Amino acid sequence: MGAQSVDARLAASIGQLEEPVAPDFQALQDVPKGGVLFALPALLVTGLLKYSENFFKLSKGYYGLDSLLIILAFIALVRVKTIESLRYSAPGEWGKLIGLDRIPEVRTLRSKIKQLTQDEGPQQWSEALCKEWMQSTPEQASILYIDGHVRVYNGQQTKLPRHHVARQKLCLRATTDYWVNAMDGQPFMVINKAVDPGMIKVIENDILPQLEKRLPTFVNAQELKSDPLLHRFTLVCDRESYSPPFFKRMKAQRVACLTYHKYPGENWPEEEFLPYAVTLSSGEQTQLKLAERGHCLSNGLWVREIRKLSQKGHQTSIIGTDYRSEMIPLAVAMFARWSQENFFKYCRKHFGLDKLADYCIEPVSESVKVVNPEYRRLDSQIRSSQGKLNRLLARFATLTLDTPIEPDKVEPFLQKKTTCQEEIEAFQVQIKTLKEKRKQAPHYLKVKDLPEEEQFQQLSTKSKHFIDTIKMIAYRAETAMANLLRETLSRPDEVRSLLRAIYSSEADLIPDHEQGTLTVKLHHLANRSYDIAIQKLCDELNSTETKFPRTNLRMIFKLGTK
């Protein structure tokens, strides 16, 4: 479909259009992906357009900021994973969803995003939304889940440092994103690290200072003063955060930590474990065999140790510095960490979490420290030589005369043993020399001090942060809709599949400018059993009385083609 608002586009091209074109819906049937309009109320409530005008400014043009943000959220929900993929979609069909003749071309859309991400706007917008989400749902923000997601980079723009990718069991060039999520997996914030200093440093230097600004006040100063064991909020992490000194520093700041015990020691007697009926974060009710003891860490810090006994006899050990909560909620909170892993898996598959937002690179701060390449090379040689030495020592230990042998075989046997001993001595000398060299080489270097062939730049973070924030909004909106529908389905695990089907379905658009309404009539899905759930969703959405941005049209949601 070609452009229809020719006069407005001509005025925009010469800078004479004072205001962006307002949405003007036409009566249309069978609009592709029209069902994604069902997500608009949830997107607006989640904060898609909230604070946006405070942090973003667009130059005069045809498209308004709200139209751009809505279309970016829509393409995320219908699983268009990159902006580049819009080249293969009809811009006129997308335009119908936002009341315009067509959406911007990919090149124009990229330039608009580049304009919006020139300064610190994306970061500040994300921070404002994070604070809004935490303040509005304090029950979710009291227990926060932190984990690093390694985003592999296969491009040629720069040679990023290598990271261990657990899901592929390989060391690949990548960057690490540290996510902060709620117990049900809903994201609050993300911090990118081209050079990963480790989870503990990221928590202390980046995450905790931001949480101090955004979290609601759960306990007041008087309560903290009167109870030295009371904490303000809880951080749940995997074994990477295990560090007795770190736990002690967090306790001093009245922050509780919960993680798996890295060195659990011997199993406890099975008689200590008692069955408890628990309700998991997903709502599922089950029975767990739990036991608890006090445990003194290497630095003298006393923590709570809770263990779960599996049906096969395996004991999972949890340690925490939350001294006031009951045992069962702590165990449930720790095992709910998998909701964050599920969030990563789901968003990688459906929202293109690992996709690049652009192909730009930017300098790394010169003060950032990385492992010295020479130190890494020497360390690798030492490990390799040590492995060979261990194998030689094992072979040498087998060269013993436990039984008598023929006299003519003694000479070859002694020669073989002597050769093995010489190889062992040679490796011992080699390892000693390498260790001396490694000792003299600095472990870390600043980026500016790296050899020229080892210099690297980081991927652009501003546009990626902007797109990730929109994807967070889209995921939270989808989650809110899923929570509405889950109870109406006989199989609650199908709720997100149903929502994906709704977003991709055709719909009729019926504007009534006299009555001030915009009716979105969704076509029936292939599975008619979903009609009851969809009708309930329509009722809930209609109760919000949402108006389409920059119009006076109240949205009405219906199911059916008649």
C-alpha cells in the first residue's frame, strides 16, 4: 500500500509539519495481526508511554513518539525479532494497527531509534520504569533474583573477550547482561558488561546502588535499629555469588543473601528431614522433605543452612542470611530461581533477546581492567603441562615389579622407567619456569595498556538498552494478560501459546467517531475451545476503558466475525 497522507508527508519532508500526524482509523476488515491491539491496554498500564516524553525528543516529522513506541512493542509481541525483519512485511498493513497509512521504512525506523538513543535517555527511561514497577508491586520487589546472561557475538566488528557459555559448554566471544527479576520471572532491570568482572562486583558496584534509589521502604530505621538481625530485602543468586566476605558485607548493609552452598560437605542423616506441604511460586502444590541447621562459614559468619532431600537421596543445600523468615518460604524462594532461567530461555526464543539492535561499536572505558593476555597464555601452558605431568606420574606409578620377570626383559623395563622419569623431571622444570614467568606478569591490565593486536571495542549499548526496555514492557504486558487467562484454561501452561495466537490473528477495525469508539473484533481462532477464555479477556480489557493514544476513541474488544 502506498502513502495516502501525501500533503502531510510532503510537509514533513521539508520540515514544515509542526505536529506529527495523529492516528486516524478507517473501517477495515481482516487486518493481519490485528489481534495484537488486544495487548495495548496492558502495554499502556505497564508504562510504554509513561515518562517517554520526559526522556526522548524527536525532531519534527511525520511519526510521533507514541506511534514509534507502540509499533516497536507490537513487533516484539508478534515475534518479529529484529527491526531488519520488517523488510519482509507490508508497511501499509502495519500502519493500519496504529491508525496511519504505513509505518516507517526500516532505514527510517533505524534513524529514529538512533536519534532517540543519542544521550542517556534510554538508561533514564529504564530507571524510571524500574522504580515505577518496584514501587507499585512491593511484594515482588522484596525478593530479587540476579543472574548473568551471556550473549554470544558472532560478528566481525570487534573481538570481544571470551566468556564461558554454560548452555553450549564453550568459551566464546560474548558480552554479559546481568538481569534483576521478580520471583515469577518478570524483569526489573538489566546491566550490560562487555568485560565481566564477576557477579559479586556487579552487584556491589552497579546493581545495589541502583536498588537503593528505586526500592520501596520495607522496614523503617527504627525497626532496623531495634532488631539487628532484620533485613531490608533479599537477593537470590546462583553459586557464583557464594563468598563469605560478600555475605558479611551485605549483612552489614542489612541485605539478606540466599544461594546454594558451594561446599556442602557430608550428607545429613535422613531422619532429620521432615515432609512439608508447600506452594511453589507457580502456584503448584507439592511436598518437600526439608531440614535446617545453623552453619558457621570460614570467616566466622553464622548463616542458616536448609537442605532438601530428593526421592533419590540427593541433598540440595541452601544457605542464607535471612534470620527472620520461616524455613519453607526461604526454600520456595530459592527453588523459584528457575523462573529466571525460564525467562532467559523464553525471551531468547520468542523475543530475540540475543539479537543485536544495531551494528555499531563504541570505545570501552580505558580504566576497565581485563586479564593480561600474556598471563592467560602462561596459565594455559601451565595447566596443559600439569595435566601431562599428572598422566606421566600415574604411568610411572604402574611401572613396578610386583612379580618376577625374565632376565632379558629387565633391561628394557629399566630403560622404559628411566625414560618416564626423565620426562617427569623435564615437565617439572618446565612448569617451575612457567610459574616464575607467570608470577612476574601482571594478572590484569587496563584496556589502554593492552597490546595493539589485543585491543577491542564494545557493542553499542544505548540502542540495545532501548530495545531491551521495550521488550521488558512487552513481556510484562504479556505476563499480565496471561495471569488474567490462566484460570480459565484447562491447561494453564498453554496460556502464552494462546496469547501468541491472539496477537497473530486477523481482526476487524470498526471506528465510530460519533460515539467515540474503536471496536477491535478478533476473528475466531482455530481452536474454538479458547472462546470462553478470550471472551473473559475481552470483558477485562473493556473494563479498562482504554483510549487509543492521541485520539478520543475508546477501545472496545470483541470476539467473532459477525
